Amino acid sequence: MRELKITCPTCEAVKNVNIPKKLFTQKKDGCIKIQIPPGIVCPEHQFIVFLDQNGSIRGYEKIDLVMSATPKKKK
């Protein structure tokens, strides 16, 4: 595992998160994108972290809308 210091782009909460090292060796080119759900870094926000193959954080992206997959009940 590789420990990364991740900052919420909305509330700026900071937490160390463990990322499997295998992820960095499998990705040959381009950015590694990791979706961070609520409760991992801060209790309310979810966002995407962009990493390079060396594990350096290249940026964050806030998620505008989260869709629910809860099916409707039949009447």
C-alpha cells in the first residue's frame, strides 16, 4: 500500500489514505483517477483525485451530481 495525503477540494479536510501499489504499476500512461466517496476524507463530500504513475497528486475534481441507483417500488 502507498499512503497519500488527500485534501477535500470543498471543505479542505485532510486525511492520509492507503492506495494499493499495484494500481501504479498497472497504469502505463495517462492519469490514475480515484473516486473518493463521502466518509473517506470528510463526512459529506465525494470527489475525484487525479494521480500520475509516481503517486503524485495532479488535481481534484468536485462531483456535480450523484445519481442514486435505488429502484422504485412497485405498487
